[in-house]
Amino acid sequence: MAFDYIVRQKAENDLDEIIDYIASDNPGAALNLYETFLKQFEYLSLFPEVGRLRKEFSPVVRSSPVGNYVIFFRESSPVEIIRVIHGAQDITEHYLD
């Protein structure tokens, strides 16, 4: 099955930082989290409407939680993963485009 999503550069950078941080303490947990993110990206590519609509950012931006993190994505074809941010962070400080 082909999944139709792309990961934007800012989201790639977010993932690198998250995984590197966790891997410094627990490489196995970092790998598991990375795989969980990829599975969620695949799921969102199939069912983007399950994400919470985030009109405060854009009429087409949605979010979906993964553990302590929030995936922000644009409901489009393909689905665009635009950021992956820790849920405790002030999301309004992050540029989501």
C-alpha cells in the first residue's frame, strides 16, 4: 500500500531533534518513537480528517497527538507534515507554514 504524505523540512528538523535527544538517553526508545511517528504519518495520509482542525493557524491545518508530541499537518494531497512539536511547548511560538 502506498501512503501519500510528505514531510516538510521543518518537520524533518523537529524529528531529528526529538530523536537525537531521546537517543542520547535511550536509543531503543528513540527508534520506537520514530517508528510510531512514521505509522501515524501513514495513518494521517489515509484518514486526514481524524486530525483536529486548527483554524487558529490556517483553515487547512490539522493536528494529531502522538504521546507527548503533536503532529501538525496540512490536509492536502499529499498530506503535508509541517511540524512535530512537544505538547508542553507554546505552539503559537512555532511557525507552522
